[in-house]
Amino acid sequence: MVTANPIHSDEDCDAALAEIGAIMDARPGTPEGDRLEVLSTLVQAWEARHHPIELIRFAVEARGLKMADLEPMIGGSGRVSEVMNRRRALTLAMILRLHDGLGLPAEVLVREYPLAARVA
């Protein structure tokens, strides 16, 4: 049986990510593979609730996509860069396209999140 602690903070999430990195090559169906699956699910759920942009990044990486693959959903490469670097917020249209294109929950993406400070 696989046991894992819930993620209650960014520090817990960082610890889970470090463990994921250590067992990334685990084979499915093995105890390590099961642990990898559970930890990945916990991290994805934490990031979905607390970091919408990280959820997008996780979805892109998990599907083996590139940031360029977000262009049909977000806009040109400059717009993708602005959104992913938190210099521009997601619009409703972007959220709906990300929901349709990547299957991400719109109710998570619609949440407010802090933007990076603008450099003058």
C-alpha cells in the first residue's frame, strides 16, 4: 500500500517534487511507480488549487508539449511568454480555450493570482 502525506504548503509541495524527481524513472505497477503516481496527483491537485499558471505548466510538461503548443489557446509567442511569466493575466477567452484544448478545469484557471511586478 502506498502512503503519502497531504500537501498543505508550498514547502510540502517542494518536498513532493523533489521525491518525484528522485523516482521519475520508476516503472508503472511497481511500488515506486505507484508512489510516483500518487505524488504526481497530489502535486497536480495542490498546484491546481493554488497556482493556475503552474497547472498549465504541469499540463504542458505532462503531455510532452512545448510552450509553442499553447499559442492557439493563449495567443502568439509573446503573449504566451507574458502569461506564463505572470506579466499578463489570463482572459476568459484564454481560459475557455485552455479548458477545451488541455482539459484543464476552468474554475481553477479563473482564479486571481499575483502578477509579476512591472519593470519601469
